[in-house]
Amino acid sequence: MSDNVAKYVYWIATGLVALVYLGAAAFYISSHDMVAGMYREVLGYPTYIIWPLAILKIVGAVVILWRPSAVLAVWAYAAMFWHLVLAFGAHVGAGDPGWSPALATWVLLIVSWLTANRVRAVKSAYAPAVPAAPI
């Protein structure tokens, strides 16, 4: 994969992940009562986790876009990874069809993480080091 292709793949995947997370946070905040009903009745979760999740979704999206430090980015990617795995499991377990966005976002997150060191100036020690394509 050339450097230009890697940049496009990274930024498209990362942008879509951030868009999903920011959109979900906006939905959690603007439609709190509807989300609370879904959490309580469909998923069986307590509603007090909605506000912390909304805030953390915003923080995670900002961190993977801005990448102020490699450590914060790794923590954000890890938190998003497990959040999406657990969201997928919760929706499947509840028989709710909302599992497909979680799965698609999980795949995009993995693509973003795998291409991040190739594109970003702030490198992670834990992401794969992919050598640049020969000229």
C-alpha cells in the first residue's frame, strides 16, 4: 500500500469512527429519554451510565483525531475496541438488530489503528510498524 493510499484509508476509517462516536454522543444527549428507555427495557442496563458514556465517546473521538500523545491514543483505541465488542454482544444477546453498526465501527477502528503509525507523526509503540512503500 502506498503512502497516499495509507493516508486515505487511515483518515477515512478514523473519520468514520469519530463520526459514529460523536453522533452517538449527540444522540445520547439530545434524546436522553429515548436512550434511557432503550437501555432499561431492551438492553437491561442502568440508565446512569448514559451521561458518562456520552462524555467518554466525545473524549475518545477527539483523542483519536487529535492524537495529543501516543499513550492517550492507545488508551482511546483500547477503550473503543472493548466498548464496541461489548456493544455488539449486548445487542446480539438482547435480540436487538443494533449490532451491525457496532460491528462495522469495530472493523473501521481496527483499520484505523493498523494504519495510524504509517500516517501520524506521533507513533504508538504498540501499533504495528509498517515500513513505507519503496519509491
